[in-house]
Amino acid sequence: MKRIFLLLLFPLLIQISLAQQFKPIEDYLRINAKANDPLYTTYAAAMARSQLYCDKAYKMDYYSDCKPVSYSSDQAGTMFCVWKVDGVVIPNIGEYLVKPVVKFSFPDMAILEYEPFNGIKVRETFFVYSSSIALVNMEIRNTSTTIHEVAVYPVLETSNDSLKMVKYDEPNDGYITYRYENPYRLISSLKTEYGYPTRMSDFFTANVKTASHGGYHGTMEDFYNHIKTDFYSDKRGDSLNMESSGYVDFIALNLKKRLKPGERVNFRYLRGVQNQEEEPGKLMNVVDSVRNFMLKTYYDDDLILYSKIPRINFKKPSEKIAYLSAFNLARGCMYPPTGKTKYNFYVFSRNPLWGWGHGHQVMHESLSMMAYAYMDPASAQGSQRVYMEQQRDDGLIAYRHGPRGIQDYPHKNMSTTSAPFFSWINLEIYEVSKDKQFLKDAYSSGVKYVEWLIQNRDTDHDGTFEWGPNGIIENVRDWYNAVFQVSAERYLDVDKEDISDELECLDLTLMVIREERSLARMALILGKETESCKWKELAEMTARLVNERMWDETTGFYYSVNKKDHTFQFMTRDLKRQEIICFLALWAEVAPRYRAERLIRSLTDTTKFWRRYGVPTLSAQDPWYNPNVDYCCKWNGPVWLLWDYMVYDGLRKYGYEDIAHQLAGKMMDAVTIQLSKNHNYWESYSPDNENLNCPSNYIWDAIISKLLIEENKK
């Protein structure tokens, strides 16, 4: 008997021990975010349950008074719940007695609490179980002293096309629907030949027997009128229309329960998605397996995931919310190994999903791994190993790597690489992971890559570097920039428009120097003192050339120079256009102290670079300066957090701690204002205003958590 008692007691003791172990991180992760707090609200399945194609992530809206709490997936519609208590319909957040507060927010899960009606308290959990399945779990409790008739109406609505109701599957108590997803995107459409499906099937169901179901045309106002009905009408009733076939704008379920004082009920609605070509029963079986499962296991998994991050004692709750949100952003962009890579990899964004941002890694986006490493160093290392795994024998790390293999976009018989941040990133990851094997492998790969750059990006062998002939993507600045772009209107073809392969480029040369300094540090850690000295000497030699060729004493600034004669003139064009890249001379530790002081004067000049929301890519005094973010890829004014972080890093290297701290504050203002307004991260930010129109939820903005960690090391 005693043995049986101990066997029964043992699991309980384990649960108590785990609860005690999780409590500190659980307390830290409790955020209590209201509508105007800077919370990132996009959620995607955990990496282990994700797939590259037919993948659905969701944006949660808990802050718009004119809507119910809703969950929207790019091109795949929105699901939400309309409330009715004691005959009173409560359709929108603005009519709730107590508006939603988000208690916890993880990459795949949000937990929020609200009261739609007096005496009805709800704890709602949104969980993206997999790329195919998402669910909303509502724990509803009657806290009043009276009985309440509670009815909820889960809705699946498409905004860009109609739903075809195939049938209402009675045995599985849910709708099977078909719909079309358009691969077209304003910025870079999806390529169906890669495997992105357009003909989709949904299964919409609940965890309890539905009281009724229906399919409808029209708006939510029309639906309100239907479920409300006139009190004196002969047609008054609470049943949905029970339609099960045909085209509709949305489908709805009806779940209801008579709640006594103190009683509670658990309602859950689920949405499954798959390609129409797949067997419907397969999806329904998986949905059925999660219809009633316990969510606590996955909640505990998220606590474990966050257990490694530095627990900073923030003075402002908004900073902690933005900090945790940045980790959510990075983790939410990760996929497991697939295709031509055996390592996990990231995409730029899971929701919204767009062609250029989905499927392959690029080194400047990989700067986000320096932040992500604090959450999951092994996974960050895996992402970097994608480059090592697919590195060409001659040392090239191409522009993009990932599940579809190496993509080197050759032009003029030359492959394309990307901004070389490879060894810097690897060194930063190692400083967190302390994984010597990773450092050893990264060093070997980094050596080959820098040797490739020396051979292929210094074609005149003069010690400074030129971007490749496909510079329009290789130099990271795309089209819109004042130095490499010939015409303000951008009307010429690629070869005539971009001149970055005809200049000795300041930015690339400084990046190579930083790579060499990183290799020197890595070699020293690995006990390779001779090699470390070699890389340090090479970096210093290149730094001397930068100071000899690229510094203009009159303006006190560094610039790119003409490849042929090392002047600041290219044909009729003056190359002395003041860009953010000049300040990378601090980041690469190239500027002598007296020149650094002159750079700081330009940096902190409010008429040039010291703007409200950070350091713009181009001086505000330049005639091409444009602070408006009205499309992707602009380099004539917008703030890019990654580049501002490099300026921040350089300031600290030279001891300008107070100015670095001020810059961090500007960057945080840019991020938190947008998160508070629209709960998105953005590709770039305006230095002067708060209106944005560019790709959202970009992984590289995760660098903000790295910034906050550095700020709080002081």
C-alpha cells in the first residue's frame, strides 16, 4: 500500500517542482498589455510543427473597438467570436464591459482576459498548434449571483473571396469549405511552382456539439440583425440558418450554455487548413486530435523557451513588452530543416507572407540571430550553419541560402554575395553559446569567405573593395540610394542605374575590415595566435587605406571613391553624399580619435542625422532626402534598425556612451510607437514621422532585443 501511495505521489511532486521552477520566468513574462501597449501580436506555429508551404500564421486584433477579438491570416481570412448573453448581442470590443488585456504572449500563443458582459469573465487562449491548425479556447465563468444564458458564435470570414461550403460534416460536427488564395502580392508575389498552393480547404469546428450552424452573405451588421432578431417578431429564434452548401461570405457555429452562479464552461473553436488536393479526412483527424487536448503542456514549453533570455529589470513596462515581442518576432520566423538544408532556417516574415521574404536567408537579415541567440543559441547556430553547409567550394557565400539551395543570382558571369556580416554574427552567437565546435567550424568557413571576397571584390587588387556587378541587390540598398543610383527618377536599366561595381565602396570595405577583426578574435579564442595576428594586420592595413583614400578633410566625412582614380567624382557626379555608412568607420574601428570627434559632430547635427526616430540613411540636408516610408527598400532617408544598431555599437566602442544611449532611446521610440499603434514591426521607419507603408513584421527588427540587452549591461 505504501508503495502504491508513493507511486501516486511521485507525479504530483514532479508537478509541484516544475511549477516552482517555472514561477520566476512565469512572473517575468506576465505583461498585462492593454490596447495601446507596444505588443507584437502575430503568432505562428512552433518550429517543430511548422512547414514551409501551406503555412498559416495569424495577426491578433485585441485593440480595435469596432471589431471582436479576431485572428487574421494573410489571404486566408479571419476567425472571431460574437457574444450573446441573456439575449444581448455584444459584437465588438468597444461594447465589452472590460476590454481585453493580454496576460502572456509567446511566439505561438496569446492568453488574454476580458469581460464581455457584467458577471461573465473570459480567459481566452489563442494557440497556433501547427502550420495547418489554430484554435481559440475560451474559459467562461459566471462570477455573478444570477443565472446567465451564454451563447457564442465562432465565425470564419474571408475578406478577399467567397467561401464554398462543401458540406457540414455531421459526424465531425464542422464545416468543410473550399476557397482560393491569390499568390499576387504588391511586393514580390509567391511562385506557385515552388509549391505554394492556391486552392485551399478549411475545416471549422468546435470542441462541443454545436447548437446550430450557418453560412451567410453580407456583413457582420447583417449577422448581428440575424442573431439578435426583433423581440416582438414572429420569426424570433436563436438557430442559425443550417445552410451546408453553396457560396457564402462567412460561416458560423453556435455554442451555448446556461451558466449558474460560480459555474464555468470551456468552449473551443478550431480552424484547420490544407491544400484541396489532400485527403479531407487527414485534416479532420488531426483537428480531432487537438479538439480537447490540454494546452498547459504547450504553455510550459513556451516558459522553457524563454527561460534562457536575460531577465532585464526594465524601468518602463513598455520596454519589457517590446523586448519580449522582439524574441517572439524572431522565433516566429523559424522553420525546421526541409528541402536542401538539414538545419533550421528563417524567413523574413510568416504573416504577411510574400515571395522575396519567404524561403531563404540573407546575411543582413541574419543579424537578427545575434538577438535570437539569447533565446535559443543552438537554433541560431543552426541558421548560420545553413550558410556553411551550402558554401561553395571556392568560398562563396551567395546572396541567399535555404531550403531551395544556393541562390547566387549571377550577372556578367559573376555570382552575387551579400553584405558580409558572417563572421561578426558567428562571433556574437558564440559569445552567448560558448560552443567551441561551432566557433571552430564558423572560423573555417569565415576564412574561406573573406578570401573569396579579397579575390572577387577587389578586382583591381588595390586593397579596397567594390560591390559585384549585381550590386542592385548585393549592396543591400536595392534601388533607392543617393550614391549608387544614377538618376533620382530611377528610370535607367540595372547596369546603367547602379554604379556600385565601379566605385571603391566605403561600406563594403568597412564590412570586410570588421570581418577580419572578427576572424582575428575567433582565431585568438581558438588558440591560433599567428592567424589572429595575420587577420589583425590585414584589417589595420585596409583601415589605413580607408583613411588615406576615403576621408575628406573639408567636410570631415568618409565617402566611396571612383575605382579608377580614387577621387570623389564619378563622371559628372559628386560622390560626397553624406550617408549613414560613414559612421560604420566607428563600428569597424577605423576612424582615428580626432576624426571620430568630427564624425560625432555630423552625427548629432539635428539638421543632418540626429532625427527624432533615429539616424536616417541619408543626411536630411541632401537634396534626395525623403523621410517618408511609402514602399520597401528606401535608402534616401528611412531609419533601418540594423544600421542604427551598428552606429550604436560603434559609438560604444569609442566611448560615446551617452550619445549611444540617446540613439537607443530614439530607436526604441520608433519601435514602441508603431507597436502601440498597429502592433507590427516594420522593414524600416521614418526618421521624422509616424506613418509607414512598407513590409511589416520583418525578422531583422529582433535586433531591438539585442540593443536592450546591451543597454542594460552598463
